[in-house]
Amino acid sequence: MSMGQYSNVRDPRTELEVVRDWNGVEQVVLRSPRGAYARVSLHGGQVLSWRNDRGEELLFTSSKAIFKPPKAMRGGIPICFPQFGNSGALEQHGFARNRIWALDEEHLSFNQNNNNSKSSVDLILKPSEDDLKCWSHCFEFRLRVSLSKDGDLSLVSRVRNVNGKPFSFSFGYHTYLSVSDISYVLSINPSEVRIEGLETLDYLDNLSQRERFTEQGDAITFESEVDRVYVGSPNVIAVLDHEKKRTFVIRKEGLPDIVVWNPWEKKSKNMVDFGDEEYKQMLCVDAAAAERPITLKPGEEWTGKLELSEVPSTNCSGHLDQPGII
């Protein structure tokens, strides 16, 4: 399904391009000086597209994705809040990804390209009356999406408790990476697609009632369905794609876990908004707070950061040792 017709509006206050999809929902286009590109929808505060300066799409979107609120689109980077997965009383992955966010007028002055050559947009979500009926906590969720001059994509989430009592939540950046055929394993060399940086970690296996295991492999490769929460993970990991000669470097702060998901063949056929064979072209690697909830006292604020970089590479030596992030 194509994204349909857009109407274009340039906001002189922000130097951003604002477009509307066929449902009338605003989307914000970010561009770097070197030609990288990102598009963020106010439906869910969801990054729908991230392209490098060669025009290559780096995020996966299903050909059967449904672009109609309130359903979240299958692909990009949905925001999972205030619940990750189905481990609570709310709908799967919470309600933030299904709501219409607003441009954060209070922080518009930060949206312009600054000295760091970042193009940014600030969004905000506050609970509706319906939200408060299913999750009775007042919050302010501010999201900044930025594209650096080098094309790195960063998301910074700030959740503030404006409630009169503490509340707890789980969270995840549900990141659909576009990869070459994940089911193809070379007979001599390592798998075409693999994750490095999670070796020896404990993980909760959602396919085995969240039973706890320890990762045994030198790198994570894929031969069947996977749905795991790697707990206490390092703040930098890498996803290597041998065929595309590309490495995704994932940096995070404030998010202790990494969730790895691929539905594989059987489950793909049971999802109406996902192609039967599309599991081969995607891999979800989510920076998350999934194992233990985050608790905020009244007036407290939590910050969770994600930065995605794409580097031309077939091995990741050195990537996992880089200090600092966003």
C-alpha cells in the first residue's frame, strides 16, 4: 500500500517540512545536509522512514501495513508506552503508539538546525479522558526525534509524572530494521545477519513463558522464531548484515534491556498486516525497559534515549567500544 497523497506545508518557525497523509494526519520530514532523511508521524509519534544519504531505506515497513488510526503501522519505530508487550492489563504495547500526538509548542525554538547540525522535531502526548479510564495516571510524554548531519537517527523520550501519586510503566522503542534475507545462512562464513554485544547475557524467552536462559553463542543468529528480552544489556550493540555490507550500531541510555523479535514463517501467516515471507527482510531490536517497570514519584521525570547509526561494514570491530552516545 502506498502512503497516498500528501499536502506540503513548510513551517517557517522550524524550517521543517510538514506533510499530511490521506487520513489528514500530520507528518514531519527531517533532512540532513548530506541527504539523509527521516519522516515522523503524529500518529503514535512513530518514525515511519529513515534513509541514508544514498537514499536507501533502513527501516522495514510491511507491504500490508495498515495506515489508518487508531491502529499502529506495522514497521518503522512504534513507541511502546506505558506497557511493553502484553505483560499487563493494557492492550499490547500500550496506547501511545495508537494516539495522535501534538507538536510541542513549548519547545519549538529547539527544532531549528542548531550548531550540531541536527534537524529535530519535538512532540508531546498527554492522556485523554479515555486513556485515564484504562490507565489512571496523569503524565507528560515529550519526544524529540533528531537527524544528525551524518544521518544518525536519535529519539529522546521524557516521561514526567504530573500525578498526585507514583506510577509505574514499561517502555520500548520497537525498532523494525531492514535487513537482507535473515533466513539465509552461509555454509562457511557466519550468518548473513547477526547481533553482537549480547553474548553471555541472561534473557527471558517469551516463547517459553518468560523462562530465563543464558545466551551461549558468540553472536545471535536466526534459524527460527525468536522473542527474547536480554536483561542488563550493554548500552552499545551492533547488528551486522553481511550481504548489504552494513552494520547498524545501536546506542541507548536509560533502557536496561534489548528485545529481539522475528515472527518467522508460521506466525507471519497469522498476521493480517504482515506479508507471509516478510519475516526474511526484517529484524526488531528494541531498546527497552521490559523486565522491571520504571517507577516515578510525583514530579519525577524519566529519560530514555536511542541512537541508530548505519556504517558500511562487514565486521563490527571497534563499534562496541565507542564511548558516549546521543
